[in-house]
Amino acid sequence: MIHSRIAGTGSYLPEKILTNADLEKMVDTSDEWIRSRTGIERRHIAVDGQTTVDLAEQAARRAIEAAGITPAEVDFIAFGTTTPDLVFPNCGVLLQQRLGCRGVPAFSVETACAGFMYALSIADKYVRCGEAKRALVIGAETLSRMTDWSDRGTAVLFADGAGAVVLEPSAAPGVLSTHLHADGVYKDLLYCGSGVSRGFEPKLVITMSGNEVFKIAVTKLGQAVDEALAANGLTKEALDWLVPHQANIRIIQAMARRLDMPMEKVIVTVQEHGNTSAASVPLALDVAVRDGRIKRGELLLLEAFGGGFTWGSALVRY
Ligand code: ACO
């Protein structure tokens, strides 16, 4: 039986940094409020003209290099994003053109912060059935482009960045299982209310009922992590690392408590990255792989939750 495994990881953050002190000058907020309610201290923001695919290309090239292959060898691209460069062609195709792997399937998945989890799940299936051998999975966003910088409820949260992994076939299990969910009943709690068929009015901005999102995220993510463990007949003691969506340190701490994991076993980048939506999990993964915390053979639990709502988890033997 063929499995898929992570052959390499990569990430990229735009150079420009926006601190909480910078935000104090833009909206009625304080460094203390942002840190205590979210855990965020600073975030990276794309400069004018820098697009989601620009960020993704850097992350992708690093993941491809780490996997020991060339860009031309990539044979499948699954790209999670909610902030595409264009309506079409999709970001997967734009990235494919830059990498030079002509003719291979390339598409975008638009499931907000769960975009990488969905893309990973799809790519895993293609590798396992033998139709892809070097699958590039991306999560990349320029959320700053649809952040209302006059709304203190959301401006302090969102940021830009990109993360990527390359999946390859393996005799031993790498991605053990993925678990995806969505429930459109919650569509009005977190959304961007403009789009092609609705029209781009009023404004291209994120609208969020933060408190309700928070409570439902904790519940649904809790169920998703339990589901991943149960599907593999494992208990939480088997986990080496939790690699969670980086939306809010309090949601991350709630997940750690549910799993009885000390925070030393949880990869936390939210203080540096803010909420980069689909990029957040692969960014956190790459940080911890490159600084040597996550090692080959260790068991990782990945999870993310986003607008829709959409959410998912994955159990991965790195
Ligand atoms: N600075 C100062 N005060 C603020 C700010 C701010 N930036 N934002 C809100 N406040 C005020 C509110 O007006 C409110 O004041 P009031 O009591 O006088 O009315 C008070 O702070 C408390 O507001 P709450 O919304 O209850 O604060 P809460 O503790 O819930 O924290 C937060 C808000 C950080 C948004 C939290 O609810 C959260 O993180 N929710 C989850 C958000 C999330 O994860 N979103 C992403 C999902 S993924 C995706 O797809 C993008």
C-alpha cells in the first residue's frame, strides 16, 4: 500500500513588520489588550504590489529544495488561499507557471483558514492512489488586502505569509489520516461580504463576530483532534507535537489542555505571525522543522478552523 509523507517544508514571510505599537496609532487599541486577548505581538504585511503568489513562490521553492527535488519535478499543486491574485487563473496555475512544471494539475482551494488542511487532504489522496508523486501543497495569504484597518476588532488579528510542503509516496505511513468538516449554518459569523457574482460592494473586508467564532472554534477543533486520534486507534499520549492554526493563543491553549499537552509541545508562532489563515499551519510546521524541534519519525497533530465554518485535522508521522 502506498502512503504519502512530507518530504520537505518551506515558508516565507514578507519583510515588512507591523507591531502592536504601530496599530495603536491606527485604531483605538493597546499592546496590552492585543497581547492578552490574542497573544499577537507583531505580524508581517506584504508591501504594495506583493501578491499571494509572490509569497507562495518563495515558500514553495524552499519546500522543493528541502525535499531534494527540482521545481520541474513537481507533478501536482494544491493551493489553499482566500486571497487570490486574480479571479482566474487560480493561484495554483500562476505558481505552476513560475515553477515551470507545465501541464501538471494545479488548482486553488478556498476554505479560509482551513485551506491548507483541505489542500493537504486532497494531495494526500492523489499520492496514495498513485496519481501524484511529488505533490506541492501550499497555504498562502495576503489577508492585509481585505482587512478593514479602521476596525479594531479585526485589524489586530490578520496578517500575510506562506507555507508549503512537498508530499511524496512512501512505504511507511506519513500522513496517517485527514479529517475535513464544514458547516455553512455559521456563514454569517465570519465572512467577506463581497465577491464576483454579488458585486464588490460594500467593501472587500473581513467581518467577524469574534466572541462566537472563538467559542465554536474551541468546540469544533476539540472534536476534530479527538476524531484524528480515534481514527488511528491512538491516545493523546502518543503525540509528540501539536501544530495548531495560529489564530489566538487562548484557542491554542484550550487545545493543548484538551490534549493534556504542555505548551512546550505546542508549536506557537502567533506572537510573530498573527493569523495568516491558510498559511498558518504550514508556516508553524516549517518554523519548527527548521529550528530542529520537530524531528523525523515524530507524531504531529495539525488542525485549523476558519470562515464557513470550515475546519479539519491531520495526524502526520513526520
Ligand atoms: N483593542 C481594544 N479593545 C478591543 C479591541 C481591540 N483591538 N477589539 C475589541 N475590543 C473591545 C470590545 O469592543 C469589547 O469592549 P466592551 O466590553 O466595552 O464592549 C471588549 O474589547 C471585549 O471584546 P470581545 O470581542 O468580547 O473580546 P474577546 O475576548 O472575545 O477577544 C477576539 C476578541 C480576540 C477577536 C477573540 O474573540 C478571538 O480571537 N476570536 C476568534 C477569532 C478567530 O479566531 N478568527 C479567525 C478564525 S479563522 C479565519 O477564517 C480568518
